[in-house]
Amino acid sequence: MQVEIKIDGSYTEPHIVIMTASVTEDIRNLLENLSEEASPVISGSKDGKIEVLEQTDLIRIYANAGKVFAVTGKGEYVLRLRLYEAEERLDARQFVRISNSEIINLKKVDHFDLNFVGTICVKLSNGTVTYVSRRYVSKIKKVLGI
């Protein structure tokens, strides 16, 4: 794909033209990315205070004992969302569900260990070790390109 940028002071806002022989999957993805608005806000409570959580700071989001938690470098927050609602608000290019009860930030993964039979061990940047459930192994392998 070729990209060309022209600077012209007569334009008051960006003007994008796509020239292509046909609409491919890459073009669809590009259009989707260009038309996306700002990501919805995710807020969490900790120590009686509610904070807006930046998606880039999130390490993992998981459900436990009927509550949903978000883990960042600053600590663990309780969300007032269900896990599927949080998943809808997250950037699908950066976050992936690894089980029915957990979503991880791919950019916060230290490494994947494929030595386990039938599952994948994930070590996150904060030292947390978690596992991809068997149901999601093929999805993770597809995301990783293996």
C-alpha cells in the first residue's frame, strides 16, 4: 500500500482520498480505523475513589467472585461493567480474550509459553502468570500468527 501526504494550507481540516482497483480487507480495515471515534472511557474504583483508566495502562481485566477487576501498573480497580461490556470498549487490536473470565493487553505480555499441553501460559509485564483456556488457544495462535 502506498501512502502519500500533501501539505496544503487551503484545507481547514484533513481531506482523505483512497484510490484503489477494488475494496480489499486492508481498505475496509483502513476505513474502519479512520472512522473510529475516541475510545469509550473505562473507569474503575480503588480506595473509594473513581479514576479514569487509560487503555494503554491496562494490563489485564478479569472477573472473579461476581466482580470485574482491571489491573494497571498503579494497582487493581473494580469496574462497574460486565466483562463483555469492558471488552466492547477496548481496542480489539490491542486486547484479546484468553478465557471466559479474562482479557489481556497484548502490549503488556512479557512472553507466551507454549510448552504446556493443550493450553498456553502467559506471563504479563507485571509478573502475573495466567493461562489461555483450551477454548481460546486457536484464537490466540491466530493472533500470534503461529
